[in-house]
Amino acid sequence: MKLKSLAKTAGGEVSGSGSIEIKGVSFPTEAKSGDLVFVLEEKLLAEALASKASAVVINRRLNPKGKPAILVDNPRLAMAKILPSMVKGLLPKKGTHKTAIVPSSCKIGKEVSIGAYAVLGEKVSVGKNTVIYPHVTVYDQVQIGQRVVIHSGCRIGVDGFGYVQENGRHLKIPQVGPVIIEDDVALHANVCISRGTLGPTIIGAGTKVDSLTHIAHNCKIGRDCIIVSQVGVAGSVTLKDHVTVGGQAGFSDHVTVGENTLIAARAGVTKNIPANSIVSGFPAIDHREDLANLAALRRLGKKNK
């Protein structure tokens, strides 16, 4: 593709010749003629300019020093916009693979991709332009929105972990609620989402869930949340919109986290968290207080030595 076309895709402007042909993308150390290099940090600029790459993508406040460039406000955002047009051959094909199991009761939208050995239960609905990768399992009556991406190994709609004791034995509580995956959600490899006991488990529009995360029955995950890998979310937890959760964090059941909150990695959330908070530690508290406690503990340890 021409550099000027890629600049238009990224919403940037060209410095130097916009007619040069870009054939691929690469790191500076591996770049060759025809490659485009993204300079995500200023400290990498010199290496990128000295590389064999035909052009670079840089922040518009930086000087490309004569090398053809796409000038943008945010190179990382530009990368997200440019790469899809450069890797079309790597994207999954539309349609249902011959080995996938899709019952006739399912409603499948237009331009959907369902990969090899994926299994859909009865009365599953899938919105248009959604991608379900190989070896995904979707249980009965799960609703999946538009432009959703579900990576290999995900299990959607598994039975919620609900039991009640009777005479010292665990009696199963049937889990009959659905799972609703709203538009533009991304579920990475081996995410497990349990169906609701009665009402639904909901993953809000635009939310991205990293690999090896478990979301239990009747959780309500808001819009545009980020949940990093290996997070465990117990039943009936509510995350409001724009919550970010670091890796290996854990949540007790029935807690609510307010919007625009950051939960640090490995935090243990045991009570409600107000909106616009930053919390860390176990149990999770205000991040500044947690840091102060850790500093005091270290000072005490040095004193005892």
C-alpha cells in the first residue's frame, strides 16, 4: 500500500514522499526495504531512523530527519488502525468451518466466522461480523452481539457454581439464566463465563477480557472495561463502566466497583469500591494508603534487623 493511503487510514499526515510502497511492518532491528516501523517511544526514534525501513510512524512532535514518515498524535493508536489492512491474510475466513457444530436453532448473523471444532448449543444467537475461533464452546441460549471476538478455548455459558447444603451434602442449584455478550467484546484464550442462576450474566459492550479469566454467575461487567489475565470474579459482582482490572486480581461475591476505577494487579476486592478509585493490596484499599502501609512495614523490618 502507498504510504499516503496508510496515513489516511491512521488519520495522520505524510512527511516526505507519500508514494512509496509499503509491503510490511517490522521492528527496527529486523526491518528491510518496504517495511514500516512504528516508533511507540521517543527513545526508539534513533534506532528506527537508522534502520532499513522505508518509512516510520512517529509522534508529530518528533523530527523524522528526512526519512518518509506518518506523523500522528498517538503512534500506538495509529498502529491499531494500520495493522488490519496489512495482515488481511491472517484474519479468519467468514463462514462456518465444516467441523463446527451449529444447531439449526441458532441464529447466525451475516459475515460471521466460526472456526474448526467450535461447538454452539441450542438457541445461541450470534451478531454480524463476529469471530468465534476454533475449539470455542458456547452453551445453550447464549446471546452474542456484533463484532465480538472469542478466542480458542473459551467456554461461554457453563453452569454457575451454585450449591446448597442438605444433611451435610451439597445439593445442586440449577443455573437457568443466560449469558449476554454485548457488541465489540473481545474474549481471549480460555476465558470461562458462567451462566446466571436466574437472571443473566452480562459482559458489556466494548469490554476486553484477557486469557485465563473466570467470570462467575450473574456478574454484570460494564461497558469498555479491561480485565487482564488470570482474574477471578466471584458470583454477582458488578463492575461499572470503564473499570480496569490488573492481572491475578480477585473479587469476593456481591461486591460493586464504581466506574473509572483501577484495580491493581493481585488485589483482593472484598467490599464495594467507589467510582474513580485506584486500589491495591489485600484486602484492596486506596493505593496511596497501601503504599504507605508497605513502606511502614519495610521500615519496621529494617529497624528490627
